Amino acid sequence: MTFEEFLDSQLPELGRFAGSLAGDPHLAEDVLSDALVKVARHWRKVSAAQNPAAYVRRIVVTTYLSDRRAHQRRRTTPTSDARLLDRPLADTADAVIARDEIARLIGQLSSQQKAAVVMRYVLDEPDDQIAIALGCTPATVRSHLAHARAALRLTAGREPTAAESSKE
């Protein structure tokens, strides 16, 4: 499979993944383009992998994490100016408020926690796949997820139930 064929089949999924990970469409485009430049340079090695799509997702995650560690070298500022948005504002107020609340809550997580949450709850990846992408152990993934859930509960202003506490 050529790099172009891979992009034809995987680019939409990779775009959704990067968007979920970054939480900002412009940052997601930057992260994904940086990652794909790396992939293109090493396509022979990537295409020889058992699962090239998983390998590329790992590169996207590491690119995102290194970008976060570099203090957001490309910082974007959210805007409500409709003239600057790519699409018209057609959402209802409740949906906008809910999305804003989710973005605010997720934005308070560490980069590792955010990556683990996105891979688990958006991509439905198992611990071992998340661990491979993050370069850690499955136990560390579970720790990231547990800490993220606890932080989200605290930030959202609710105490965990006994059943939720026993799961962690």
C-alpha cells in the first residue's frame, strides 16, 4: 500500500481522532499535519508494521503530547465571531452550552489524561492499545483514566458514588 492509498482510506478517521484529542479543529489540523510529515518520511517502516493505522495513531498521540510539552507553540484562541468561523452557527443554545462545559472539563486534564480519555471513550480502545500509543504500561493507562474521572467529577462539582469509587 502506498502512502497516498493509506491517506485515502484513513485520513477521515485520523482527522476525527486528532480533533477529539486536541479539542480544537485548528490545533488538530496542525498536529495531524506534523504527524503525517513524520509518517511520510518513514513510510517504508510504517507500512511494514502489523497495523499501520495504529502505528500512525501512536505518532499522532506523541506529536500531540510533544506539542503540549513545548508550551503550545501554536496557540489558537477560541472565538464567537461568526465571521471567522468555518461554518454557520446552527446549534441550539443547550448544545453549545453542553459542548462548552465538556471542553472546559476536558481542558483541565493533563495531556496524558486527555489522550487516554479520548482513546478510551471516543475510539473505544482497550488499555493495551492505549498503553502502546502513550508509551506506558496498561496499569498507567488505568491510573490516568481513574485520575481523569476523579478530576472531572471534582471539577463538575459532584461527589463519586460508592459504586464509582469501588471501580477505581
